[in-house]
Amino acid sequence: MSDEKLRILVVEDDLSILTGLSMNLRFEGYEVLQAQDGRTGLQKVLDERPDLLVLDIMLPQMNGFEVLEELKRRGNAVPVVVLSAKGVETDRVMGLNLGADDYVVKPFGLQELLARIRAVLRRRVRDDASVRFADTVVDLHAKTVARDAQPVELTAQEFKLLELFVRNPGRTWSRDELLSGAWGYGYEGTARTVDNFVSQLRAKFEPEPDAPRHFVTVRGLGYRFDA
């Protein structure tokens, strides 16, 4: 893993909780990002790519369930710990079914929440530390790539697109979904932008870029990654 601090985004509209939790997370050694409404939180997930999201459910503009649904639709696999004043089982099940990794009911004990955050991060480090396809290894945490044991130089944007593909093998993406998922919420690019970057990935990873086996065109729809 990289020596860089893990980054946690806290999306919470209660300023006292946001401030107190952020202070304690920084004390624990994390870098902290903040948002006080769901729409801003969603944009920061897509743009800033945090290592973990702490997400309140009762938020203005977009509630936490809507944020989870949108992240799932975009194929974004950021680990999520949900915070909610609602403790009923149906809400917990809904949050977990939408992709949350853990669910903490308010009022919560700070040490319990910190322990749950550490546990989720440990699980994701084990499960998602690297992805292999053919002769290529993608280290998702160090953000490095090697092909046939030799390092491959990628721009930051190339890596974002590669990461989106390898985290979602077999999924067909439209060009618009790739733009929002890899470039960020509200990015005003074009289909040609995606085509150019896919061509760059093919040139670096395909044995025969003109006959791709991994970064496949799905005619009339977009692109798919096959491991």
C-alpha cells in the first residue's frame, strides 16, 4: 500500500456531528473531506475518489439512500458506512442492499464508529488490493500498474478509467456513464473523449489493440471490460 493517508468523506448535515467526527478522524490519521448535503457528497465521491464514505441518511437535496442508488448505478465501489437516526430493520436492510458496508444508528459511540470504519477499510484492502487480467496487475491502493512485471506509466485520468473498468468486469457502460463515473459528476466531455482514452488503454494493455480482448466495444451501447 501507499504511505499516503487514507481519505474519508463525511456527508452529514448536522454541523456539530460533522465537525466532531472530522476532528476525531483526523486525530486517527485520516485525511477528511466534508459535505453537508447529498448532491455535494455524491459529486465529491465521484470527483475526489475517497477511500471510504461515511454517509448520513437524512440529508437535504438527495437523501443517503438516493446517493447509494446513484453510486450503485454508476458502478462506484467506494466503501460506505451509513449513519442514521432510524434504527428500524427495514432501513438497515435497505441501506445494506444498496451497497453500504455497515450501518450505525445514532446516537453512536465514537469508538465503536471508528472501529467499524477500520474494519470496513481492512476488509476492502484485503478484497480489492489488486486486480489481475492476462499479464497485467492493477494495484488499486498504491495506484500502480505492471504488465509482465514491468511498470506501466498512466496518467491520473487513464488510471481512473482503468479502475472503473476493472472493478466492474462484464458490465457494459455507455459513454455517458463512463464520463460521469471516471471524470466526475457534471463533467462536460464528449463521446470522443471516452473513445480516445479507451484507445490509449488498448494501446497499453491489449496484445493486439486493433482486435481487443479486454476493452471491448459493445456495438450501439458503449464499452465492456473482460478480464
